[in-house]
Amino acid sequence: SLFRIYSMTKPVTGVALMIAVDKGHLKLSDPVSKYIPEFKNTKVLLRNNKTENLEREITLLDLATHTSGLAYTFSVKGKLQDIYLEEKIYPYFALDSLNNDLKPDKIYKNICSFSKKVASVPLAHQPGEKWTYSIGMDILGCVIERASGVTFGTFLEENIFGPLGMTDTFFEVPESKQDRMIDLYGHKKSFKEFGVELPKNLGDKKLILLDPKEDSFFFQEASIEDGGSGLVSTARDYLKFAKMLLNEGSLEGTTILRPETVKIMTSNQVEKKAKPYKFDAFGFGVTVGVALNSKKMRMKRGDNSYFWGGAARTLFWVDPENDLVFVNMSQVLGSPRINNKVEKLVYKALGI
């Protein structure tokens, strides 16, 4: 079955970024403006709704760790949220299609025209000051295009999907594979989670069909190759991707990344003041969360395992300490989380 993996696209973008580092195309310390000049003049929104200049420029590492000051419509409130909505800077969740003001149409010509628009919008805070879940990985798609000289999708295909045999991972589902797509539902609670107004006349319904398998939004031409939430994949393909990371960058004789590069990607890269959720046990690497202290996080995984999930409750983690990878696929936006229950069952079954 083909699944919309949404934010599980982010670690794929992280691997692409680190491949570009290994190839010498770019450095994590590079300012974003080196590739997208418009970001040199980006402002920061203050509490009084006035703006101030950048104290330092946004770096590629800021984008990859959600510390850039960029955001999502649902990760900020007030004036900045209004600006994001007015400028149509929001993720392309099918949830939005039930709201007349938020159609999931990709209105920009490509990822770089989208990035140029984003640069004109103020930041939620100074770069590196806080951790705010954001569209940073979308912007990295444009950076990788301009640094490598090929489209982001081509870069992924040539450097990740092709070498790993991930034949069912793409931004746009080919016609020959569309019969393998499955329905996407939204749970009643998801509307509040993503800041979208609850549809009327729901009654007792808990699940609402949002994106039917017969005519999915992901069958449309992918004008934007969206590195934050745009990929469709299978459990089998993503398992190959996760196993490559567990094996320190290689899979079945094919090397994607150097072991030392994987180490950088999967180690904590944020300062204490910018830790996700202000929680010392939870770090953040390059596009992946890192369990610095699993016990404090009430996880069964080993310390320094890393992970991420998607809006439709997809989930993966890599646990080097226990030589384990896990991939879970679901297609319900905003359903009650079952992560802890699944994790306990997995490790109980293994006697860990």
C-alpha cells in the first residue's frame, strides 16, 4: 500500500542534505542567503508586531533543526499565523481541503519560488533562539537544488531512492501505481491540532474521509517537491531507508553516507535554550529527534535512538543500542497517539 508519509519526508531531506555535505556542495554552517539571497533581508517579528533585523543570518543547520525562526501555521499564533495564512504559506495537508480558505493546491511554480515568498515573511524569533516546528526542510529542497544543479526530486532519486531500491517513493504517484493508494482520514481531534475549523454537521462521526484513494491529491502534478511533507512511500521502502541509517549509511553493499556523517546527522545539534519542548532528555539532530535519555522520555528504546513521525500517524525509529529499526504506517490525521503502546509491545516481544 502507498501511504502519505507527510513529515517522515523530513529525515529523507536530512539525508539528502548530508549527502550534499559529503559531496562538497554545501556546509551546514552556510547562510541560507548563499543559495536564496532573499533571506539576507528577512526580519524578525516582535511581540508588539513590529519587526527587527537579524542578529545573525539563518544557517542551513538552523533550517534542519527547527531553530531558524520559521514556523507552520499551527506552530505559531497571533499576527504571524495570520501572515502565514494570508500569504498561503502552509503545509498541503488534505485536512485543509474542508476549509474554503485553505485549499491544498500547490500555488507556487516550484520549491524555490515558494522559498522566495517565505523569505519575505518575518520570523517568529531570532535564529538559534528557540525551537519552533517549521517549514525549514521545504526551504532545504531549494538549497539542495541550487547547490547541486539538479531538481530536488532528481537529487533524491539519483542519490537515495535509486541506490536503495526505493521504487515506491515519490512526490507524485505514477498512474501505473495509483491503484495501490489508500484512503486518508481525519480524526475529529485533528482539526484543532492543525488549527483548522471543524466542519459542520459532523454529528457523531469521529473519522472523516479527506483524500480518497480513487482521486488522491497526490495524483496531481507535483509542482512543488516538498521536502517537509510531500512524499508518498511504502512500509517496505521506508524500512530500507531506516536500515541504511542503522547500518551507518550503507545497505547491502551500497553506501549512501559516511558513518561519521550519519553520526553528525543523528546526534544532538541544538543548544540547551533551543531544546525541543524545553526537555533536557530530548535533543534534535539534522531533521530527526534524538532520545538523549530514553528513561526520562519514558521510552523503551536505547539512549541516542532517533526518530520522527508524520501527521497521519506514521512513525519510525532507529535504535542502534538494540540493533533495531521500526516503521509504522497509518493514514489517519490527528488520531489518538499509540506510540508508547506500540513501543512497549515491540520491546516486550523482544524481551528487552
